[in-house]
Amino acid sequence: MKEELKFSFEFFPSKNAEDEVAAWKSLKKLESFDPQFYSVTFGAGGGERIKTDSFVKKIKKESNVPVAGHLTCVDMSKDEINDIAVNWFEKGIKRIVALRGDVRKPGEQYKPHPDGYKNAADMTAGLKKLANFDISVAGYPEIHPDSKNKELDLDNLKRKVDAGADRIITQFFFDENIFLKFRDDIAKQGIKIQLLPGIMPIQNYKRVKNFSNKCGTSVPAWIEKEFEGSEDNPDVQKMIGSSIATDLVKKLQKEGVNEFHFYTLNKYELSYAVCSRLKSYKNFLKIKKEKEKGEIRI
């Protein structure tokens, strides 16, 4: 019997009140899919951190969906990170996405805070000592941009898992074979925790292409070809992006993957469209299978 299709969704703190209203609308729209959790990214700088804290607590208070707050090592001491985590735990927020975090300026090398956690593995171990947190960590099917090679990247992931991580959420990708190879690679490392594929429905091709270049995600030539001539037509781009994401998830379903983490960019439309199509597709397959068995007549 196939497992039920499950989803989770990532949001980021809004810059202003208008954007927050739009983000909240998106969050509430996606509640109809009974998400496993929402995650909220953690920005650099005190002001951004306050926004993350506020948004995480609002979700906890006003939504029935569990929320996972991101925490990063960048520019923070252990005490600062621990204080946020303990405060969340006391408020009933027991899920955390533990990340090393990105440097503020392109080209800079990451340097841990002198009194901080060295990396995500170190943070994961520290948070697990504080309380019984459910901790997600990041996985990179095409390796982290700062990693010298795949072997070192997998070693780093193994350290995060050994430190107590409960699941891995991957960087987004556009080729199912890249994810499946990554799944095989981590299995060879003895990693057995939950692996969630990160799905980025393309809303704006140029923006996603630039972001992909920065984070080391390859964009297949056929996808670039799909978007040719659509530069001035955002609606067409969204239709193409929705179709590509839906097909990617369907291919992964055939390989036994049943839970997916969507990077929403605070806009529900594409994630909503993809998840709706997937739910309909799943029901279609169920009816088709029952018909073939002679259990129902259509």
C-alpha cells in the first residue's frame, strides 16, 4: 500500500506589513493540504531575526500546522542561539531547521562566531542537549557551493546526522536523477533518517536561474528551452513552472518518494497548483488501479 502524499512549505519573514498580509494569505491557502509543517527562514541581522521570531510565533498561535524555525550560526554566539531555541521550545515550537548559514557578502569565507557554534553539526548537537527538539538539516544533491568535493560534503552531512538530526531537507533541484543518486549516496553512508526533496516551482525563470547559479543547482538545457520567448509573459512562465514541478514530483513518486518540501517564496499560487494536480493525479491512479482489479466500474 502506497503512503499518503505529504507536503511541507517554506516561507520567509516579510519586509513590510503589506508583504506579511500576502505571505499569511499564502500560508492559510496551503493549509488545505494538511501540511506536515511550515518552515520559516532566518535572516542575517537583528531586525531580520526579530521578524523570523515574530512570524514563527504567529504561525504557532494562529495555525494548526506545526512550525519549524530556521536557526543559523552566522554572527551569533551559542548563548544567543540557545536563548532563541529555548524560548521557542517553551512556546511549544519544538521543530528547528539547523543551518550553518550564508556569509553576508559574496566571495567572503565563512568564519564561525568566536563564541558560536562552528557549523550545523555542532549546533544540532548543542540543541539536542538543550531539549528534545525535532531538527532538520540541509542536504545538497549537487554539493554545497563551499564544499571541495562530494565526499567531503557527504562526510559533513553524516556529521549532522550523527549529531542527532531527525531529517534532511535538500536544496532544490530540477533533475530527478540527481536526487535519486543523492539518495543512493547517503544510503551508502549509513544515513537512514527521513530525506525530503526540496521542490522549487519556477515563478520567474531569470530569478530562479540566477539563484541556481549562486547555490550550485544545475538547470537542464531543456528547461531553459521551455522558457524561451516567455520573458515578458509571467503567466506563461508560471504555467510552465507548475508543469515542470508537477512532472518532477510524479517521477519521484514512481521511485517511492511520497513527501515533498516546497520553497514557496511566500507565494502560494504555484505550490497550490502543483499540490492540487498531484492530489488529483493520485486519486486518478487509485481509481484506475481499482478499476483494473475489477473493484469498481467507471
